[in-house]
Amino acid sequence: MKSFFHVQDIGDLNLALEEARQVKATPYAWKHLGENKTIMLVFFNSSLRTRLSSQKAALNLGMSPIVLNIGQDSWQLETELGVIMDGGKSEHLREAIPVMASYCDIIGVRSFAGLTDREYDYQEAVLQQFVQYSGKPVISLESATVHPCQAFADLITIDEYKETKRPKVVLTWAPHPKALPQAVPNSFAEWMNAADVDFVITHPHGYELDPRFAGNARVEYDQMKALEGADFVYAKNWSCPGVTEPENYGKILCDDRSWMVDEAHMAVTNNARFMHCLPVRRNVIVSDGVIDSERSIVIPEAANRVTSIQVVMKRMLEDING
């Protein structure tokens, strides 16, 4: 595995889920793979679960993790080519990336969308420079448009908790005071479309995800109708993806608090499990009663972040070791 950005990078999902079960049951069984190997975890943005789960997974596999916080532990880095660097950024990614690569065997990168230039964000300019200039396997630790480690953990969690062979999974938009990127919903949609689930997306008009991620998912604009009979409810905010109205890309088009997932919403489901990637705004995205209920699985979901990225690192190490 040379990179991990999309669901197709993991291959057969049934095999990936079986491998995840093995890794979760015996997390230290492959420590020999990472002996004398280093992974560099590069963070352009804040993190809690991604940072901790990545380090834990690397240690489980016997690797030495190096964490680099750009702009805090390093110089401010310029990310665009062709610019005159006479401002506050002292170093360019063009030089920084191959230097980082010389110190490690695998690179993980976290870099959010700017939410001002849709074309630039959806080209994944920062992530692609790491692929181009590092020559090392690259893992997206969340980028402008995708968060595959989260989506894989979500699938692992659904597989663990499902009570029917083909559960109904609903991704519902929820309100938020800030404009957020589409990386989590994009990847969740991409992975659910590839999985054996009945997948529905519900959101207000104007929040349609890019077709490359929404795929063939059913889109229902009536939230309560979408939630009827759901086995899993995944709540997440995202700003306007700008698919039909590029001028609205990254904007908040709706602040309707009635989209918050509360007990009334969950009452129409099939006693659904509640999911969220965290961090979550209580009583904005979800009510206290729902997230604190026995049907909430946000903590096991977060714990599975170790398993998902460890499977990815394990496969990369197996390729490196031949």
C-alpha cells in the first residue's frame, strides 16, 4: 500500500474488516514489522483522536513515531508553488517534504481545507505534494476532502454493533456555529457506498456532497423521513460543498437548530445507535440525552481509530519489508 486516501486503497472490505478484528484482538502481534522503522506524523491542524491513535498504533507495531506540528515545532511552511516568499513563511514544502522523508519510512499528514477556493481544496494540493516529493507511503490523517482513517473506524464500529445483516445507516447534517469542511462526510459516504449497508444521506438543500463521494446514496431532504427505521445515525455538520453553486463553497447556508439530533429524532429510528466522529458540540449537533444514552457508541467509535490506522500501517510495513 503506497497511499491511503480512499476506500479503494484498502481493497476488499470484508478482508479489511477481518484483518481489523485480528489487529484489535492481538494488537502487539506484529511488533516485529516496525522494528527500526519510523513514521512521521505531520500536523498542520489541531488534533486529539488522530494524533493519539496514530502514535498508539505506531507503537503497537514497534515503530518510532515523530510528531511535527507545523508552525509550532517547525518554520511556517509555504504550500503553493510559484510564489515570491518575501512574507512570513520561511520554508517551502518543496524542500521540507524530502527532508522529512529522509528521516522516516512512512508519512502521515493532516491538513484541512481552506474553504475559500473549492478547486484548490478538491485538488488536494498539500497532500499530493507529499506524494510527489517524499517517495514514501503517505497516509491522510484528514485532508481537504477526505478522512479515511475515521471512515474505516466508522465501518469497523458498524460491523461490531450491527444487529441485522444489512443495516440502515443514515448520515444526517446537523447545525454548527462554524463553517466546517466536508472531509468526514465525504469519506463516510464513500465508505458506506462501498459497504453492504442501506445508506441514506439527509441534509438541507444546498448541502449536496460532491457526486464522487455521495455516489448512489439516497438523498432525502426530509430529516425525519430519512431517519425512519435507521439502525445507525451518524450526525455531522459540513459547510456548503459548492457542487451546484460554487460561489457558496464553504459557507453556512442554514442554521436551523431543528436539525439537531435529539430524542424525538431517535424515536423514529429502529432503536438506532448514535455515531459522531468527535469533537461534538453538545446541544447543537446532538442533545445530551442522545449522546449520553446507552445507544451512543461515540467512545467505542473513537477507540477504533487505533485499529483502523494500525491496519493501514501494518499493510504499509509489510510492503516495505517485502
